[in-house]
Amino acid sequence: MVMLGADGLGGLPLTPGGKTELETAKTPNLDALAARGIQGASIPVLPGIAPGSGPGHLGLFGYDPLKYVIGRGALEATGIGFQLQPGDVAIRGNYCTLDSNGNISDRRAGRIASDESAPLAVKLRDVKIPGIEVFVEPVKEHRFVVVLRGPGLEGNVKDTDPQKTGVSPLKAEAVDAGSQKTADVANEFIAQATKILAGQPKANGLTLRGFASRPNLPTYEEVYGLKAAAIAVYPMYKGLASLVGMTLVGKAQTLGEQVDLLKQHWNDYDFFFLHFKYTDSTGEDGNFNEKVKKIEELDAVLPRISELNPTVLIVTGDHSTPSYLKSHSWHPVPTLLVSDCCRTDGHKTFGENTSIQGGLGQFKAKYLMSLALANAGRLGKYGA
Amino acid sequence: MVMLGADGLGGLPLTPGGKTELETAKTPNLDALAARGIQGASIPVLPGIAPGSGPGHLGLFGYDPLKYVIGRGALEATGIGFQLQPGDVAIRGNYCTLDSNGNISDRRAGRIASDESAPLAVKLRDVKIPGIEVFVEPVKEHRFVVVLRGPGLEGNVKDTDPQKTGVSPLKAEAVDAGSQKTADVANEFIAQATKILAGQPKANGLTLRGFASRPNLPTYEEVYGLKAAAIAVYPMYKGLASLVGMTLVGKAQTLGEQVDLLKQHWNDYDFFFLHFKYTDSTGEDGNFNEKVKKIEELDAVLPRISELNPTVLIVTGDHSTPSYLKSHSWHPVPTLLVSDCCRTDGHKTFGENTSIQGGLGQFKAKYLMSLALANAGRLGKYGA
């Protein structure tokens, strides 16, 4: 099985009644697949709800994004490619500027530049807390990530950011007894880190936010009995795939390299998730024509995937990113499934309007994996 | 945002394969909106379920009608335009005829005429109960409404109507401890009221049914952050809108006056609900041609709404009322949503069959408000 996740695939026309990016793109290979496949419109979460990348991918992976929630800190760590382990607590950190009284004068340390802030994260690795491994990773500008690893850590701890200036950062405070140790460790981290940062012109203080345990997601092996691999370029999607137990394969930098890896590892896994970022980023940029081009690039690699003769091939996305809106949106995502038993719906092209009329109708993203497994002959009967 | 609720909008053809009322009506303005909008078929509650006005409108307003229930008494009070306050208990009353032994000889007081029964409700206002405000309002024929207002009243009290003749009315009996005070107050009301009615030729007794607290519905302001107004003609719909915190605007008697009010108050609210009754009442009458005419009247005012340039314009109904069935029905309701980012679905007309093929597909009514908010750019992303 191959699931090709074209991030933000769905779009909008620039003028009502016009064509979307996908409908504008010349996609002979998608069209050929449409002719022998079945299409539908995937609702990422619920009608009207635009998801972030976390819930968007959870849905595609078959996990109800309303039931499984990836906490802010865990998503942030995942987003920079940090491989969270069960029991880890991840925290989003912000550098701030403290005045001589220890009160916050700038909550974002003057939006310090990344090349100034990155070395600070390295310095903060000098924090030592007995029995706890502390990881500090730079993010952009005033942001960093802290991951605490050790026994007995839970993630229910309040933010230390008071959300205003003129007051000192708050102490980390546990919301429940199980998180007391995390709060204590966080306060020790803050104390040592504040000493390390003392004397910095802008970033002489810090706040911690979005404490979150690694989400407890059952793995693809456990849920589906699948040996699954993810072939992605960007850390966020590698991270999301690893949260559901997919093996991260290779270090591809281009779609072509991703398909190379797919071929190389074809016999090693039951399921491959390939992530294609640029349908989203061009949409976010509001660049209709560029998004069209990226869809055409995607189309161009399809024959190389098809020639592997996957039992089930799915082309979809985690949400729509219409260049008209320059953002993730709620619009259902055109989704195409090809197998020998998919019940072809007769469409000869693949796009937003055909998907609405497709044989899969409109369906919640979380059901796509069941459809994939069924088409692969990997689901037994329900009941006798 | 404007939501135009054409009550009972959906219909049926008189002969299989024929056209419905909406498909028969000449609706150039709806057709023009369809060409730049997206349509779908709204399922009021669940497939096969015909809702009453209460659950029908709760769904349209975005409240799951299976979760939020308006008790019979509360709906009855709302239906006559009584503005229930939190903590009120509303009760449906029936006049009955008692024989010389105090047993019921007619459960509906010989279906006493409204002009005979209405003065009785005024007499019953003489009931005085310390610490409790008692409101008595006439309804049609043998029916009236009692509202009890005061501290500590809950609505879990059994009906006093024994559902048969030859026995005396029951005592009001609390189902739980929290409703004991209500039962006591109701029994005191019954005692005093029975004295007041003594000597009436038909209506010399009464029964109480459908005890119900005002439903505890979060408001539009709380749920959606919307300042919302309702422009309705009939008390029931004003009442339903006020239960979700909409402001009732003006005293329109016609659709034209409703649109006048919309224009006058255009800058005062974020969201307007306009209710049009006559698509339902003509359906209930089984008058196909008249329902067609009412739909054409509705169509005729649309340009005056469109020229206000609403960010989102929705035309829908709370349920279908096919004149063929002369009643509310379960059939999905044609629903049209127009915005600049709605993803137009290419239909050029608006009707039952196009709505089934529309870009919104078939959806539960409770999701319509999320779609409205999304199209208005008023919903943030879910997750990061």
C-alpha cells in the first residue's frame, strides 16, 4: 500500500466558478489513475474545521483527531524532528527579557534572531538535573524546545508565561499530583537556565509553555498489523509518522529521491506514507500558479510509483490549502484510491468537483485507512 | 452573515419523478446564488427522523438536537412568545371537566373554544404562592401555559393528567429531590386554581403536563462569539432564537418588513436569522401551488438581501414539509451557502436533486454553523 499525502492538496478557484489549482494542473497520470480508481472528498476533522498538521495527519493515519490530541510541546518537538519516547515531557520555551527587578520587559526577547538564539539552546544543555535527561533544542527566533526524560514525569503543568510584561515569570505549577515531579524538575531547569542566561543582552530569561507528554498513540503494527514506513523530507511529518510507529526511511530531499527510496525498500514494508510538502507551502504563499506546478511535479512521478504495482495506491492530503486563502482550510480534500476491487466510479479526471461526485462520497479522513486495508484484503468480516 | 430559514423548505413531487415545490417555483434569484454558491442537503437530526420546530431549529442553530432537548412545557411557553428566564419551570396546562365526585369526565373540557378559555387563564393569575411568581397564559382551546419563577425550582415532576376519564387528576409528584419544591408549588397552584374554576360549566378542573425547566443552552455569544439577531414574525421562532441568546429585532409582520429590519440593523450584529413561516404552513395545508408561490415570494426578496453584500448568505430550512405529506418530514433540506471562498459546485439551479449532488453533500444540520463561521473567516485552526 502506498499513501501519497500531498499536503494542503485541496484548493479553491480564484474566482467563483473557476478552476482550482488541482483542476487547472495538467495531470495525465492522475487522470489515468482516476479512470481506474474511486475518488471522494475527505473531511479532515468535521465540516467547517480547518486542521493543523497534527490533527490533519492523525486523521489520514486513521486516528480520530478529536480523540487523539498532540499537546503543544509534543507537536513542537515533533516539528523539529525530535523523536519523543514514551514518558517524555516536551515543553515549548520562549526567551524573554527581564529587567533589573526580574520582571519581564519583553516576552519575546526582542524577537531575537535565530543565529543569536541558537547558541543559547546549546548553552542551556549545561543544566543538570539528577535522574533526568534534559534536551534543549533551538527553534526559530525566541523559541526553543525542552524535553525532559526520566521516570514519573507527566505533562499536566501550567505555563510559566504570565502573558504580560511588568511581572516576573511564574513558577511551574502542577495541575495534578502525577505532574508534581515535572513541575519540580521544570522549576530547577528554570533556576539553572536563568543563571546561564544572566548577562545576555536580550534573552536573559525564559518562560515555558505547552507542557505535554508524548501522546500515547497505538502503533500501525498494533492497530493495523502493518509494517509501515514513512518517506518524508520535513521533520514535522517524519515526527508525526514516527508517533504512530512508522519507520522513517532514508534522507530524501526531493520527491524523486523519495520515490527512489520507495523502490529500494519496496519489499521491506506493507505500507508506505510519502509526504509531499510543496502543495501546502505554495498554497500558504498564495501562489496559485506555483501550486499548479507542484501538482504537475507530483503527477510526473506517479508512473514510477504505479510501476511498482501497489495493491492499493492512495493520493490525498491532510487538508486543503487554497492559495486564495493562503492558509489551511476546512474544504474537503480530493482523495483518490486505486485498487483492483475499489469499484471504479467512472470519473476520468481528479479534482475537487469530481471528488464530491466520486464513489467514496464525502467521508471523514479517519476512515481512509479502513478503506485502504479493505482494498488490500487485510480486513476480516465484522461479525459472523 | 445571514441565515434565511425557510420553514419546511424541502418538499416532494406530487407524482414520482415529478418536480418538488422548490423545483417547480420560478426562482431566478436563488438560481443566480446557486451559480456562485455551494449547496447540500441538510439532515435535521438523523436519517428518517422528522423533527418538530424545536429540534429543527436547534440543529440549524448548531446545537445537537439529540443532546439539547427543549422540554414540552418550555417549548409550549416559547411557542407563545413567553421569554423564559433561567430557573423558570414551564408547564403545559389542560382544562378538563370534573364530575360531582371530582373525577375527570372530559380530559379536554369539551374542547372549549379559545374565546371561552382565554378569560379563564386571566382568572388563574389570581393564584398567589408566597415567594413564587406565577404566570398563566392562554393557548388555543383547552390549553394554557403556567410558568413558575422563583428560587430552587427544577422541572422533574410527573404529569398530573391520568390519561383517562373516571378518575381524579393526579397529584404533582417530584421525580427527584431537587424538584420537590416545584411539585409542592404545583399542588398549591392546582388547589387554588380548582377553587377559581369551580362552577365553570366545562372547564372546572385542570391537569398539568410536560413540566420543564428552561433549557440551559449556551448562547451564540458564548459558543460562536457572535452578536446575533433574529428577525421573525411568529412567537415560536422568536422564542427559539431567544433561547440561544439572539436579540429579537423589531415587529415585522411580512417578509418585506423583515428585510427592512435587516437593512436598518445591518451594522449592529454579526449574524442575522430570518425566519419565513409560509413554506411550512402551505406544506402543512397540502397546498402544493401555494407553497410554490411562497417560495417565489421568498426568491423575490433575495436581491434586497444580496445587495447588503453579506460575507456569508445561507438559505435553508429547519426540515422539509412536503405538501404531498401535509406534515413535517425527514427528507434532507436543500441548503445553499454563498461566500467568496465556499468552493462553488457548478450547479445553476437550487432544488432537492441538485442539493443532493452539491458540494456540501449530505450533512447534519448541526454542522451548518461551523461551515458558516469557516466561510466568514471566524474559525481558527484546530491544532497546530
